[in-house]
Amino acid sequence: NSRDLKDFSIDMLIPVKMYSKIKALSEDARITFESGILSAKSAGFARNLGFHAILLGEAAAKEPNLAEQFIKAFENSQENKSKQFWQKITTLQDSKTKPILKICGITNEKDALIATQNGADILGFIFWNKSKRNIDAKKVIEIKESLKNQLQNGNISKMPLFAGVIVDTDINCLETKNAISLVESDILDAIQVHTFDSALKFCTNKEFSNIPHYCAVNLNSKDDLNKLDELAKIGEPRILLDAQSQNQIGGTGTQIDEELLSLASKKYKLWIAGGINSENVNHLISNFHPQLIDVSSSLEIEPGIKSEEKIKVFCQQFIDKNTK
């Protein structure tokens, strides 16, 4: 059941966590996803995660004519790589006393290794030709192979997840095509779709229906909170909140207004980015209890080139604060 019966809040990842536990007890178990199915898209998401059935309640009762759409969406969907990605995310959440740490804007093997050695759970790679941190597919493959070798040699204790960040959702866009191809070939674990408009286009495009992903939304005003509601309704279990500065959409070094963070935290489990550094990260964790922290520009010498010292200082404060 995705509904917390103490406060009636919905968390679409609770069933994901329970799925693994139930299957560990009984491999043949047939498992029903209950609550939180508010759209045909979210019904399909439940099937993507491997669930055998859904329980329709509030949404079907309010609009009975939509129930058939929900059922067809579930029946016409299939288990896919979203299951593996979200299971890994829930495992990370359960195994840590601190937020999941994503270091974004990785462009080279050295930075990837340093970030991983210092505790990064997810590495982010930008596939957008307007970004100074843009990377090509060949380089990401090289970084993945390099980290696998480091793991075999004992220089790192685990492989981080790889996320490809896209903005242009046109399948003919070279960067987007490369990112999707890397997910299909198991180099990337998921796509991060940046901006609300791009997220909606991605989520409603059947060509992307089997691609594990999460959305990132720039939060600039109270009106932007409605965008979170719209994405949650279509079954997006986590939404990364980022700041916005002029025409830039990420890596701006600008923080999200704390009033907006507070309002968002009352309804959603927070994944946050934007202006996070070694001086304010503990404040943000203490006050807003995010499940994921995404950091990029504050760890750089220049766009796309990380500072080993900044990574170490950030990660040490990050770890020390949350393992006491």
C-alpha cells in the first residue's frame, strides 16, 4: 500500500520496497499495488515495476468512466528497467543515515573516481549541447569501464548509479538519442528529464515508455508547486527540485527559496539541487530532511572540471553530520 495510514500521504516507492521483501519470502507471490493510482499513466507505472495487479479506489470512484482507461494502461504496459532503477533507489534510502548523494556534471574519469571514492551514490552526466558540461556517449562508456576496473582492483567499494540529464526530448536530438541508447545498453541507469515542459513531453511520449527516468523541475515561485502535483498525478514517484537563474536551468549556483522548499516538503519527499555547498548542506539537511542532495557547480574549478579538495570537504561534512 503506497498510502501511509497515519497521515494518508502517498509515496509510490513504498510498494517498490515491499515488493523486494515479499519476493524474498516467496518468489511465486503475486503482488497488488494499492493506492496512489490517480491516472492511466500511474497505472502503467505500477506494471512497469513488476506488480501483478492494482487496486483502484479514490480515482475510479470519483471518475468511474476513467477506470477502464486505467485498467487498459496497466494491461498494455510491461515490466521494464524502471523496476531495477527504483529498487536500487529504495535500497539506497534504506541503507543510509544520510541523503542519497548525486554529484552532477561529471565529464572525466578522474572526477568520477574521486566522487565515487568520497561517497557519491549517483553520478550525473549532461547530454545537452548548450551546457558547458555536455558530454558524449563514448566518454561516458569510458568512465563506466574505468570505474568497473577500479571496483575489481579494490579502489572503490561499489559502483554508483549513472544518470543522464537531458533537456531536449526530441528523439532526433543527437544528445537525447545518445542518452537513451546508453540506458538501453545498461551504461546509464536512468534519464533525468530537466524542466517541467520537457518532463511532460517525455512522460507522454510512447517512445520513452520503457525508459527509467525521473523529472527535474525549476522551482521559482509558488505557482511552480502546481507542476509537482501534475507530475505526481501521472505517477512520478520523485521529482528533483532545482533553482533557476535567468536562462540557465541547472548548475547555476543559485539556491531555491527556503519558503518554497518548506511548502514542497509538506507534500513530497524532497530531492533537491541548486546552490548546495559545504557551508549550507547541513542546514538544508537539518531543516528540510531531503532524501537526495544533488550538487555540481560548487565542487568545480571551472564548468565540468571538479576540485578534488572541494569534493572531499563537501563529502566529509556531509557524512560527519549524518553518521553521528
